[in-house]
Amino acid sequence: MKKSLRSLLVIALLSTPAFSAFAAEAKRVIVVTVTTGFRHSSIPYAEKTLEKIGSESGAYKVVDFARQPDIQIPRKPNKPRDLAPDADDKAKARATADLAKYEAELAKWTPEVEAKAKAAQAEFDAAAKQSLEKLSPANLKANKIDLVIFANTTGDLPLPDKEGFIQWINEGHAFAAMHSGSDTFHKFPGYIDMLQGEFETHKAQVPATLIAGDKAHPANAGIGDTFQLKQEEMYIIKSQDPAKVRSLWFMRHHPNDPTDARFFPVSWCRKAGTGRVFYTSLGHREDLWSDDPALPGRINDVAISKQYQAHLLGGLKWALGLAEGSAEPNPEVK
């Protein structure tokens, strides 16, 4: 009887997440939040959440970050847009005020300030390049990295070896990106082909009803047939071949125009060589990333934040090979 009890205890321990954490080392992850274009205010929340869900689940450990250099670059003011021919008096008054503000700021843009801006930009570029050295194929292999995450990155990132990075993924490693990860490397076809989706534009934030492309996939996270968001900045995606991706979440109409009834991708996964790729266009708002009920300006409630985190964790576990799910393209969901 004692022997049976001991056997049952061992079986119970083996089935617990805590024991599993000791039995197998968590997967190793680098999170990249460098931006050379628009920078989202949600990035600090993204960093904390990705670290938290990995630690709490025991699925992975964020072993390093490639972060933005803390260097301020003076920016030359941009001239306001020309006034529309049919502008009313209110718009004309606002345009006059904007033009006066622009001219005052431009007067401050002296040759000395411009020289400082160029020096700061050069310093920023060098620091960003150094931060992203962590993504060289040699460093990724030496540090046994399993997954690289682009969390709201933008622009052309100064990777040490862009083609080598794509090859690293194709050789059997994992890549994941959130939101503006698709607003990155527009001029690098290798990245767009690997991700199979590119940010085209967006309009105002709106409530959104997402449709499940695969309810059985870990990235569905048990949410079900639909995922209801109270507000989010929904991307319009281009450069995608539906025959090369498995749709996980999508919309049946334009996010900002219900009369425009067609397929709009939101989240998908795919195989790149023998590597795994997971992407979600969600993640603009802080109240999706953070489940802090006291978060200022919260519109999406905590339950929605938890669903988003579960969606992320499911997708990341799939990318890491820790959860089963199909990568077979499903263009029929359109």
C-alpha cells in the first residue's frame, strides 16, 4: 500500500508544471524592442508581459533584450499640410496657428542644432547596431537561443546579418512578432516572405470581432469562435499569400467599414523551412498587454487582457514546439 501511494505521488509530481520545470530547462528567448520608425508607448508593457507569461508558465525564459538606445535626437519640425480648398473657418484658424508654431520652431533649427542632431543620430545608430549584435547567427547559436520575438519593432533594424538571421529561422528555430513587427523591414523581401504579411495602413481604433481560423490551435487558447475586443488599432495587411499561412484569427470585413466585406488577416502561423513563425497584429494598446486593473485609460477589461496573454502564450508555445497545432495553410477560411 505504501509503495502504491509513493508511486501515485511520483506520478502526480511528474504531471505538475513545477516538476516539469526541473525536468527540462525552459526554452531560451530574446525579445527585441528596437525601433527606427514609430515607437509604441505599449512597449514597456510588452516587455514585462512577455517576461511574465514565460516565467509563470515555465515554457520559456527571456534571457536577454535587444532594447532601444536611450539617446534623444533633435527633430527638425515638419511643415503642416496644405489647407484643403473646402476648409471652413475653424480649420483655417487652426491651420494659421499650426503654421505660426511651425515657423517659430523652424527658427530654432540653427546649423548648430542640426549638427547636434546628426551627431546624436550617428550615436543612436551605433548603439542600436551594437544592441542587435545579439541577433547575429553566431551569437544566437552560441547562446542556444530557441526563439526571437519582435515586440512592436518598426523600421529597418540594423541587424548584423539579415539574410543569416532568416536562415537561422529556416534551419529550425522560432520567430514571433506582435503588432508592428509587420511594420518592420519593408525593404527586405526575405523578412516579408518569412513573415508572410506586411503592414499597409490603419485607421482609427475601433471595437473588433475576430473570427477563429483554427479553434484547435494553441493560439486560440480556448477563446472560442470569436474574440471580442472593446478597442484596438486594427492593421490592414498586405503581401500575404493565403496558401502559405494558417489563419488563426481574422475579420470578415474591413475593421473600420462593415460594408467592405472581405477577408482581413489578424493572426497566423506558418513553417519557414523547418522553423516556426507566429504573428499577431494585436498589441497596440497598453490595456491588451497589461492585466493591471488600475491601468490608466483602460478600455479593454482585464478579462480581455488575460485572453490576449493566453493567445500570445499559446502561439509562442506552438512556435517553440511545446504545444501541438497545425501549420497547414487554410485559405478556405476566407
